[in-house]
Amino acid sequence: MGFVVLNKPGVSIECLYYGTGTPHLITGMTYVEQGSTIDWENAKFIVNKGWFIFVTLNGREEYVLYRTIRQLIDEQKMMVKFDIELDKFIISYQIDCGLKEKNKNLFFSSQKKQNAYNIILLKLPPIVRRFFYTVIMQVIRRICNG
């Protein structure tokens, strides 16, 4: 599962650097910029600290505290990659509806959301953007074909 950082300046994420138990645990904060991707690989549990998720973060492999990831998602500072692409298609539909119905408020509010997503998605590597587009189009074809 992959995530994209949405927060404008970026976010700080607590990472595990060394240790397997609370007395020997060394953690630190890693800064992740807007548009960066975080790919979830594996997880491990540390007593009295919680779950750490093994991720690829800024090209490095790190153990990240799950609680931090969950909090960032709840605060809408981070989002699942697939959800971003799905939102883009919904927003595109809303823009079309706004044009068709001549509803300026719907059109301009949807356009503003689309521009914000485009800025974030342009920071993703091209291969990631192509992958998301391909997956979304396959889902749409399956829905349309029943």
C-alpha cells in the first residue's frame, strides 16, 4: 500500500533507527516533503511502543511508527495513492456537471480541488503516475462493463 504526503510544507515522521525493545530503542524524526510517496512493505511490533511499518521513504528504507501514519491520514496530511486518483476522477466528473448545469460554484470549487491535486501529483515520478492512471482506467472499464 502506498501513501502520498498532501500537507503543503511536508510532515515529520517518527522512525525507528535501532533497537528491539523499549530500553534499547532509538528513534528519530524524518522530514518528508509534499508529494513524496511512502510505500508500505512490512511491519513489526515493539513492546510498550507499538507497531512500526517498514516503508520506502525518500528512497530510503525505514521503520515508521504506525501511530504517526494513522494520525497523518486522520488529519488529511497524507492519503492513499489510489484514493487520490479516484478523487481526481470524481472531481473531473463534478467539473463536467458544473459546465453542463452552468453551475459556476460547482465548477470553480471543483477546479480548485483539481489544481491542488495536480500540483501534488506532478511531484510523483512519471512511472507512478502512469501506473495509477492504468489501474483507475481498468477499474472504470470493469464498472462500465458490469
